[in-house]
Amino acid sequence: MATKRKGFKPKAKPFAMMLWQMGQSAPYRALSFTARGVLMELHMQYNGNNNGDLSATRTMAKEWGVSSPNILQKALTDLLSGGWIIQTRSSVFSRHGSRCALYALSWYSIDDCPGKELEISPTSAPPRTVRDLTNSI
């Protein structure tokens, strides 16, 4: 009989899971295909302890197949207004340096991200529940 070793975690490949309830909800289906794709790309960046340090830059968007900065901005605006993501840091572009905007998935708690200068404090509970997201239309 196999014994369980305390503290042992099997090596599993990372994955992004979306609850069926979320994917079948009217608010999710009201999102454009681009917004859905950007949401999944942000979700694939999440590793369990970096919520708040997720980015969607124009360079990244080109790799995702989003051809225009305006389309990316519209998708991010839709996700923000729908409550799917939260902006945790604003972008800054100046001659002294640049930094991209950072986001968090709203149905997970926001993590402490040292050195990222987040404008939102870490949370112990998710800012929005799955029920909030799926009943928001």
C-alpha cells in the first residue's frame, strides 16, 4: 500500500482552470472573443501566488494574435468594467523609464507582489466571488 509523504507535491504541469459556471454565464458570453482570449492569457500567467502581477502589453498581445493596441485596450476595458479583472498598477511612460499596467483576476485573492509597487493592497479573500461575476448582467 502506498504511503503519503508529508509535504510531498507531485510534479504537475501548470494549467488554467475556468469553472463551468463562469464559462456558461451570460456575462462571460457577452464578452468579445478578444476579451475572452485576453482573460485566458492573463489566467495562464497566474501561478497561484502572483495575482496582481499579471500583465497584458502590446508586445504580448501581438503574440496572442491581438493585432491592434486599440483592440487590446477595448478588451481590457470590457474585462475591467465587467469585473473580471482588477487593475493593480497603472502604466507609466516617461523619459525616466516605463512600467506596464498590472492586473489581478477578481475571483482570486490579490497576492503580495514585492517590488511591484501595486496600488492595491493584498487581500485574504477574493474581491469578487464567482457568483458575483456570473450574475452581474
